[in-house]
Amino acid sequence: MENKQDKIYSRKTQTTNYDIVSQLNLTVCSGQEGLQREVKGGYTSDLLSDVMGHAQEGDVWVTLQTHKNVMAIASLKEIAAIILVKGHLPEEDTLEESNNENIPILSSPLQTFEITGQLYKLLHP
């Protein structure tokens, strides 16, 4: 009879922002220094107060918001990266904050529903 202690459990390898970018074909807009950050999960919302209350450290935040306030929330919540949907690009002051905080802002031409599904599938194979 096999003992639980004898089993070898394989540990899932760490997923980083590099993995997200390459596997989801995302464009890196800014925050390249943070591409090595570990991704622990994801959160999708365009309501800043919702993200403040529910996103977790290490999440990738999927949104269409492009203004500077997203960086304040991302920094406070220790978000791993931000994915902008529908080809949106960050505003200039948002780019600057992203580079200062080393939190990547990534862009996808996909709709929110599609990129969220792909991110979920990547993080939960």
C-alpha cells in the first residue's frame, strides 16, 4: 500500500509577467523592469473601488482604464501587472508611473471577456 509520504508531488512552476506576455501575445507598454514579477492570480474590473476592495497581491488586473489613478491602486494592492483591453494604451502620466513603480502595463486587442478567459486558462491549466 502506498503511503502519502511516499508520493512525489509536482509543484507548479512560477508564472511570471514574461510568461503572460509571451503566451497571451501582449504588447508591453511600460514597466519592463517588473516583467519578472510572479503572477499569482487575476482580477477583472473597471471600477477602481472594486479593485481596491477585492484584488489580491500578485494579481494581474484586466481593465480598460488608462488614467494615472490605476497606478495608485496597482501600487497600493501590489498588483503584478495591468492588462489594458481592446487595444487601449495608457496615458502619458500613467506610463511614467508604471515605469517608476516597475508595474508593467500590457495591452491586448482582445475584449475583456476573451483576455480574462485566456488568462484564467493560463493560470489554471
